[in-house]
Amino acid sequence: MARWEPDAAGRLRQAALDLYAERGYEETTVAEIAARAGLTERTYFRHFADKREVLFHGSTELQEALAAAVEEAPADESPLDAVAFGLRRIGTFFDERRAFSLRRHAVIRSSPELQERELMKRDALVAALVEVLERRGVAPATAALAAESGISVFHLAYARWIEDPDERSYAEHVDETLASLRALTVSPAPTG
Amino acid sequence: MARWEPDAAGRLRQAALDLYAERGYEETTVAEIAARAGLTERTYFRHFADKREVLFHGSTELQEALAAAVEEAPADESPLDAVAFGLRRIGTFFDERRAFSLRRHAVIRSSPELQERELMKRDALVAALVEVLERRGVAPATAALAAESGISVFHLAYARWIEDPDERSYAEHVDETLASLRALTVSPAPTG
DNA sequence: AGGGTGATGTCAGTTACTGCCATCGACCAT
DNA sequence: ATGGTCGATGGCAGTAACTGACATCACCCT
């Protein structure tokens, strides 16, 4: 028999999400999360850097998956299309965890501190895209713009996916959002 | 003679920027900032909500100025053009404070916590733009996309403005960045 | 003169987070 | 099996961000 119950980090994530949802983020202490997971506060901080990070477990994997997917886009795709290619590929990452995503999203929306952290993760996605695009030979200025635009699509598509009563796939929302972006940026209003 | 030295908040902002630049953000305590401003820690927290907020004084004014400027854009401008109109208008806000902006930017870049807060302010700008655009009659989905894209332009233009050795105006960088965005989103690569 | 006001000070308390050392089952080498 | 190392955890003390409650006291108004 193992010395400790397995998957301490997983238990902490579950306890944190539950407590943040039940009582609210600010009203929950790290000691309470640790206690519910059968651990101590000190151990919590060995698994997660701070009180917020416990809700952002998949972000590194997501970032790597997105970067890898964009890397695999056909070489002749435009920067924005390459990003869109990657976004559609990672759709399953969300589609498979819909219930969890809804809960997590509701918790994050309820706390400015958590929103800040989410924005930071979003920014890391932008940086990862810039790196991949530049490696594809895209000029830095263009890469930055394509990455920002791509993550805007990522974000708005996610918001729509969360709210979609029909529960259509994430990839579908990406396609729709990307089409809207293209419609938006056609050159200045036609004369007349 | 006044009971206290005037402009306590201003002194705190100056002290904080100086100390963050000299010693680094993490190595500076709020008590030290307050002491340099001739105040106590408790008084610091009456002027600023937390250790980060002291660096984001102009953000509310900037947000209101941008919203007002977009509001004044000609009614027949496309959503994105209306935002661009607003961005050019607020250019003086930056051009007049170049030295300060450089120092502040260097400090923020050096600390993840400060970057998080800056992303939050950026997000507030997006929200303000969405509100203004919707009031102009733009459909919510389009408004969200135009706001996101517009703030991407805002942000990248700012980064280039900061790094520009020729110190050209902020509005010029907005124009260039916007043109790049339009070039980026033209429909998928032409055949052949 | 006297009372109200507002910016500040003082102090005690909570909680996030960190460094250091102790514990002790598991695992490995002999 | 013996002994030693390892790795995840606990315990504890300490720092610093932030908050609430109350006191102070020049200024202002009447």
C-alpha cells in the first residue's frame, strides 16, 4: 500500500474548484482547499505556485498542443489560416470537457484575480503562436498581428462555445468567428 | 499652511515608480513606498487598492478618452475604422508622456504581476469599446471582434511606438499597424 | 467659540506565500 | 535482510500584502 493517497495535485484541483464554486474564491482559504484534499497548506504550495494557479492546470498542455498543431499546418497557408488550422485541431480539447469547462468558466468569471490570471495564460498563447509563426518564416510584425488576431478568435469562439445552447463543436465556432473577422477587416466602407 | 503636503497620491505614484525601477517590484515593500512619500502604509492603501494599481493611474482616463473619441467618429465609419479613429485621437495622450511611458513600460515588463494587471486594463478597454460600438448600432458579435482587433492594434502600435528610435507619433504607428491587420486578413491565399 | 469634516496615523488581525528542518515509507544496492 | 538514499509530506516560524476599527487634529463653517 502506498504511503500517501495518489494524485495529490488532482485532489487539490478538485477541492479548489468545488470550494471556489460553493463559497466563492475570496471566501476560500488555501488551508481549506488543502484540508479538503487531505493535505496541508504547505503541500498545496509545493504543487501550485499560488492560489490561482490551481485552476489553470491544462494551460501548458493546451499551449503546446496549439503550437504543435499550427506547426503542422500546410506550409502554404497564410499566417492567419495556419492559426485557424491549429485552433480547429485543438477543438477536442474543449469538446471532451464541456461540463468541466462550464464550471471553471463560471468560477473565473466571478473573480477579477482569476480573470487576470486567465488573461496571462492567453498572453502566453499569443507568445507561443508568435514563436511558431516566426519559425514558419513569417515576418515578426505579421506574426505578432496574426497571433493576436488568432487568439482573439480563440477567445471569442470559446465564449460562444460556452454559451451555445446547441452545444455545437468548438471548431464550428472557430470557423464562424474567423469568417466574421474577415468580414470585419475588408477595406474601408465601399463608396456610396 | 496646509496640514499635509499636497498631492499624496502623486507622491506615492512617483515613489513607487522610482523604487520599482531602482530595486525591482518584488524587492520593494508598500511600507517603503509610503515612507518615501512621507506617509504610512495604511495611507497608501487608502489611495490605491493594491501594490500594483499605483502604476495604472491614467487607465481610467485613457479608457474614457478612447470611448469618447470613438463615439465622435463619423456615423458611417465601419466598426474597425471607428476604433481606429479613436486610437489616432488619443495619440497625444502617449506622445506627451514619452519619457514617463518608457520608464513605466520597463518596470511593467520586469514583473509578471504587473503584466497581469496591464492585461486587465487592456481587457477593460475592450469592454469599453464593445459598449460604445453597440451604442453605435453595431451587432454584438461584430462589436466584440472589432473591439478585440482594435485593441490588438492599440497594443502592437504601442509596443512599436515605445521601441521606435525615430520617436514617430503614436497615431502613425496605429495607421501602420492597422494597414498590416487589413493585409493579414484578406481572404485565403490567392489561387496559384 | 464650537462642532463637523476629511486625510492621516496607529494597531491588531487575517491570509498568501516562503525557507528550513523533520519524518518516514518506498526503493535500491550490497 | 540491512542499511542508506530518496521523495512527498508535515510542522513551524517568518515576511508582507491587505483590512477594519478607532484616534487625531488642522481646517472650515456657522
